[in-house]
Amino acid sequence: MSPVEPLMAVVDRIGALDAIREKVEANERLDFEDGLELLESNDLLGLGDLADLARRKRGGSDEVYFVQNLYLNQTNVCRVKCKFCAFAVTQKQSDAYTFTAEQLVEDALRQRELTGFTEIHMVGGESPHLDFDYYVEVVRLLKQAMPQVHLKLFTASEIHHMTKLSGLSHEEVLVELKSAGLGSLPGGGAEVFADRVRRLVAPGKEHSDFWFHTHRTAHRLGIPTHCTMLYGHVETYEERVDHWLRLRDLQDETGGFLAFIPLAFHPENTVFERRGWRHTTGSDDLKMIAVSRLMLDNIQNIKAYWIMMGMPLAQVALHFGANDVQGTVVREQIFHAAGARTETEQKIGELVRFVTDAGRIPVQRDTLYNELRRW
Ligand code: V47
């Protein structure tokens, strides 16, 4: 190899980002190859700059959103053995729990006195020991006890599980939950859509077509939803880009996604820890925020989930295309079971300080991105 060859490769790569910058400046849509170029780039600051440009070109301002929310998990009993999951247990394990609807309400009311949250985010395992009536009752009683609180409950996988429990269609399940008080769906269960990856990390999980069918149906019924990608395990860059493009297509069709949240794989207490898998690095996390913003040109909000990345890196992510830090998050179990060391709760004052120190304007929002308060 001649000494100039590596240099030429670097120059080519810089040239590729320049070509993408021209597209961003012209508000042109990025394609599959662009997505790969971006992921392959080592020009981390260049990626951040480009993502920040894209955010502004598409109407973004200096506002950074957060919601005051409570996390609940109705059960950790799960029939699916996803290899990335450290949260799920079987009914026979000593740490298995399933709360009744009354217990969940009592717990939420106690927390409400302390924090005044506006959203409950609740997900759990796919327990074979529950029936659909249980889920409807949980929603109904939570709504009855706290009519003002938005209920963001159940991943698409759980909705699909409810169709199996009840024999109802996705639409029938969603209609019933909506009339009981369901407000929106969180974005979990998406993992990585590619069949190859799903077979490797979540062989017992439903096909990704069901995830899309659930979200498409929810959007049609006027239930907004969120979307995610679980990255940093066995997926290739190609499979990450494919995942973004599939989400972008559905958003073109329905406009029902409120936000995208990239989720970094936490290996602790999973099969992958035993195989030597390591935690993602800060650069990969920042790259994922930036490329998510660049590829998902029709999803307005990209979340830097501080529970996953920590507040200091989330602050940097605000300059890499993110405009949301999720929320106060009272208690979180899925990432903490898998090794997250972050606090489970941020006081509003602390969130405000972090956002302000990053040079942005903190805005408290409700789940639907209506402004409640700004600093
Ligand atoms: O589907 C599970 C992921 C998801 C691990 O909608 C893991 O606003 C990393 O969906 N390491 C559930 N990730 C959480 C979720 C979520 C989180 C924050 C905001 C929103 C939203 C949704 O957590 C699962 C899976 O993809 N997950 N185990 C793990 N060891």
C-alpha cells in the first residue's frame, strides 16, 4: 500500500459527509447508502454538527423537552426469553411479581402526592398467567383514580400478547384499552426489525410485522405511539439503517410517531455478558443520536434517554440532534436490571440545570408535546 492510500481514504470519507451536508442543506431525504456512510464515519463532531443542522433546518429551536413521569411495571413474569433482557423472570422464581390493578393505583396515588407527574409509563413482561380483563381493569382504575394523567402503557409486544390471551384482533384490543383510558403506546419491543437479528436475540418474540401492524392500527385509531431501536448487540450497520427506513416509511404513511428513542444495549446479567459483550461506548451512543436525527427526517423528537446514557452524555447529545431528555422517571427497572448505574429519578431542578448548562431552554411538556412550563 502506498503511504498516500490511507490519507485518500480519509479524504474520501470527508467528501462523503460533504455530499450528505449538501443534501441536508437542500432538505433532501437521505437514503440507505447515506445512512451507512454516516455510521461508518469517524468524524464524530462533524456528525453532531450535521445532525444539529438537520434539526434546525426542520424547524427545531433551542427548546429541550422533558415530561414529569412515573414508571410502573405491572409484572416481571414473561414467557419470552429475549437474550438481551435481564428483567424478565418465570412465575416460579423467587423475585417474580405481579401487581393487582388496585396495588398499582395505590402506588401511583402515593407517588402522585410526592411528584405530581403528568404521565404514567408502564410496561411489563408477557405473563401467561394474566388475562385480557386484567389489563383493561388496570387501565380503567388508573384512569378513574387520575383522570388528568396521560397513560402511556404497553409495548406492541404486550398488545400482541393480549390478542393471544383474548382471541381479539389488534384493533379490538386497542379500541377496548383506549375506551378504558389508554393515551399512547411506548416504543418498546421494536429491538431491531431484521429477521436475522430477531432470530438471534429474541427468537421467542413475534415477527416485526406485528410490531408494525400494532403501531399502524394505533395510529389509525388516533392513539399516538413512540418508537425505539435496541442497538449495540449483534446487529450490523446495514440492519440499523434498515430499521430507521422502515420507521420512516410508516411515519410517512400515518404521522403517528411522537418520538424516536435509541436504546443502548446493557449486557449485565444477560447471556451476552457471559459471552464477553461490553457496553456501548459514548461515541457510538452519540453517533446513534446524530444518525437517528439525520435519517428520521419526519419524526420531530429524538430522545437522549438519560437513564440509559447518563445526564452528562445526554447533555452532549443535545448538540447531536436530540431535543428531549425523556423525563423525571421515578423508578426504572429494565435498564437497571441490566447494569445501568444512573439514578432512577431526576428532580425537575436538576433536569433544568443540566439543560440550561448545555445552552438550551428547558421546557416541561405533557406526553403530546404541549408546553406546560418553561425556564
Ligand atoms: O423493548 C430490554 C429494551 C425496551 C435491555 O417509548 C433493553 O418513550 C438495553 O421501550 N439493555 C423497553 N435495552 C423500554 C422502552 C422505552 C424506554 C424509554 C422510553 C420509551 C418510550 C420506551 O427496553 C425493550 C428493549 O428494547 N431493553 N433489555 C437491555 N438489557
